[in-house]
Amino acid sequence: MKVINAATRAAVVAALGDVRTVVTIGAYDGVHLGHRAVIGQVCENARALGVRSVVVTFDRHPASVVRPESAPKLLTEPDQKLELLASTGVDATLVVPFDVQQSAELPADFVRRVLVDALCVRGVIVGEDFHFGHKRGGNVAMLRDMSAHHDYTVIPVALVARGDGVDEPVSSTAIRRALAGGDVRRATAMLGRAHEVRGVVGHGDQRGRTIGFPTANVVVDSSLCLPADGVYAATVAIADELGSVVSSHSAAVNLGRRPTFHEHADQSLLEAHLLDFSGDLYGKQVRVAFHSFLRGERKFTGIDELKAQLQVDIAHTRAALA
């Protein structure tokens, strides 16, 4: 997949050649099953027409600029989102910088500048509830109105149902809600993969090492969406300096404020005990994928009770990941 960082015809031609495109537009946070359904149709339609498939997305979530006080936590960081988009088979992703100026651009101007002039669009495929542009003024009807003047077609795609008996489509909002309740299995079902966060292993208080259960203290960017506090069966992938995964390990992960040792911790910490692992992880880039919720966080009466529970957590982790 080509990544295009400028919404100009010259940048598109340099990446893809002097061709027309079928595109979709959106924040695509999470690249969940609903997103993949749309992108799948983009790729299929582009192949049928003999043109290139393109996802148009943004370098940050638009809400972080338009309403920063209530912007959602991100399901994917920028590099992870590009990796997931590449896995869909799309030919290119055009990343549009999103700032205050961009937020004020009228939908029609965005269509002319990005879709028509830069991408020479042949077809636009979006979810049936799609909105974009200043004050969310752009939608499927507006795209169709402009298509007659700019020689492209518009195909709205029905939203993907959750499939678990709940009358709600798959969406980034529904996934965040599941994670907020610790329901990582439901999040996995909607994402099509386990929810993953990435971070660097930092120095903690090293208490786990002293009681025989060393943990990696993973520092995660505050913009990312974490599940509810609790203990999870997870996998931890270790990456090299270039971001390539070199090994993956089962892990019991505690996410919380460690009430046994801290009366009033300021924030939750992510601590991962890698099963059957020995080695120095300080400064390493890791990826933590949450597979099963094991239990809520609780305060123990002392070290012995804590150690006994950690043994149980490890046994449950092995069973969950078997």
C-alpha cells in the first residue's frame, strides 16, 4: 500500500500513476469489520473498473480539533491504522492533515480539491450514514448531487450488524463502549481481531520482581483507548527498533491503580507479566493485545494473598489462551 501525504494530483500521480480512483473517506479509527466491509467494496469496484483503490483519512481524529474536550480515545494510533489499512489490500491511503483550517472547509470544496482534482475520482463508496466536512454538512445526498457535474458514481454501503442479538451496527463508538465495560471479547468480535495498544516498557517500582512475578510497566499514550481496570489474559508482542515484531508471549495483564500498595493512585497503569519469559524489556516497544477479562481489580490484605491470586491469574491466562 502506498501512503500519500499530500492531497495534490502530483502526489497521487507519483504514487499511483496517472489513473482514476475509487475512494472512501473517513477517520477509520479501529479499522473494524464495518470499515473493512466498505473498503472491500472499494477494492472490488476499483478492480472491476481497472482503476486504483484509495482510502482518504486524516492525520488525527477530526474530533480532537473540532471538539477536543469530548474527543474519543483512539482505538488505533496512526502507524497502527496505516498497517491495518494496508492489510485490507487497498492500493493507497491519502492522509489529509486535519487542523482548524481544514475543519472549516466546506464539504463541496473538499470534494473538488481532494476527490476531483487530486484523486480524479471515478467512484465514491461510503457508509450509508456518512457525514463529513464543516459542521458535518456533507453526506451521501450531497456527494450524489455533485457527481453529475464531476463524472463519478456514489455507492452507499449498509452498516454491518453486530451479530450478537443487539440491534446496533458495528462502530468505533460501540467498540469503545465494550472496552469501557471490560468486554474485550465483544470488542474483538467487532474489530475482527483483539484490541491492541502499543507502548514502551518503562521503569516501575519493581515490586513484582521482589515477590517473584516480574512485570513490564507499559507506558501507553493517554490518547489511546484502554479497557476497564482489571486483569486480562493477553499477548505481548515485542518489537525491534524498526517496529517489526520479533517475538510474542502470553501474558497476565493488570490494568489499574494497584490498591494493595497505593491508596489514591492518580492514574491506571498497565503491567504485564509475560509467562515463561526472562529478559530485559526496559525501553522496548511492545504491543499488548487483550483477549479475555479474568477479574476486576481488588485490594488484598497482604503479599501472601496477592501472590496466591497471581498464581490463579496465571493459570486462568494459560487456560484462556490455550
